[in-house]
Amino acid sequence: MNNLISIKNENGKKLVSAKELYLGLDLGKNSWSRWYPSNIQENDFFKENIDWVGSRIMRNGNETMDFAISIDFAKHIAMMARTEKSHEYRNYFIEVENKFREIAKPQTIEDLIILQAQSIKDMKQQLNEANHNALAAKNEAIGVKEDLQAIRDVITLSPNSWRPDSSALINKMALGAGGYDHIRAIREESYKFLCERFGVDVKTRLTNKRRRMADEGICKSKRDKLTVLDVISEDKKLIEGYIAIVKEMAIKYKTT
């Protein structure tokens, strides 16, 4: 039988032009541009990087979409076409498949050794891919677990333990930003957001608080130990605002 359609050998795969098959089966009653999306791209046999290769080629000086599909895919299309040439094309593809199988059979002991070596190589590659996928899945699971814990840390930040919890989150933000050297800058950023949002000046409040303590005769060492957090702790609204800001910053710094 003369070739009904050209068969290309690309990277060890026997491929058929879907456009040639479309024309050969006399499916021209439908527009090619309307036919290939549902019959090629949305077909169950359409397996990316396995059974087909999407490409644009030149035909009669015109550019058109074409697909290089497997013989098995081409046979399936021929069987489903239900045109006068469907049966002829189906038998042709079966004959081609049988021919390639016969050619692929080892003829000598050397061919058999090569075939077995290739099989071992393929099995080893599949095993390596399986191990790689398993490791990737494990690492992804660990990452998800860490993310869940980080989210839990943010959600559980409450007014009852806001000082140690917010400090722990700021430490995590600093680590994510490159190290504990960033703690001071992140704290200053949180105070800045608090002042902007609530129209207060926590630094001025801290200075005033220290002056009052001095007037009360409290020693300087004790006054110097005061921080902005001590000022925030005296105002319930500032506590709630600071908690919200630290949570927002934790998301911004991808602590979660």
C-alpha cells in the first residue's frame, strides 16, 4: 500500500501531521480552525509532551496551525471520523504500527543487549524521577506545615500575651528579612504605622512618661528601661491597634 500520509520520526516518536490527516479524511466540510480545538486539543488522546507536539508550519506559502500527533492518536481520529476513507486510514495506521514493531524487534544478541540496557536505563530514570517527586512532595509537605504553624502564630496573637507574642513575630520577620539586625528597623516601622493610624506620637508619650517619673523621684536607670511598648500597654486601643499592625506586617514580610 502506498503511504497515505507521511510519518515522521522525531526523537524516537513516530508522528503524523494532524492537518494532513484532516485533509486526507475529507473533513474539509468543517473549517480546520474550528475543527482542531475540540478534536485535537480537547481530545482525551491529546497528552502534552507525550503524544503530540504543537507547531506552526508553512503550507503553500501560508502559515497555519498544525500538530504532530502519535500514530495511536491518528488511528483514533480516523476511527471517529466516519468518512469513506476512515476504514482505509485506520488499517493503514495499524499496518504502520505493526511494521514499526517488527523493525524494533532485536535481530541479534547485540540488539537484545542494547534493548535490555535501554530498558534498564529507562527503569533507572523512572526510579530517579519517582524519588525526586517523592522528595519534592516531602519538602512541600514540610513547607505547608511550617506555613500553617506561622499562620497559627499570627491568628493566636491576643491582648492577653501581646508583648511576648508580638516580639516573637517581629523576630521571625527579622529572620525572614535577613537576620536579627533587622529587628530594630521592623519595630520602628510598626511604631510608625501605629502613630499614623491612630494619630498619636508614642515617642513623645514615652518622653513625657519619663519626665513624670523623674518628677516623682524614680531613679534614672528605671526610667531608661521604659520602652514604647510600655506606653502602648497603658492604652487599650493602642494595644488592639498594635496587634493588628503586627499581624499585617507578618503577612507583608511573608512570615506566613
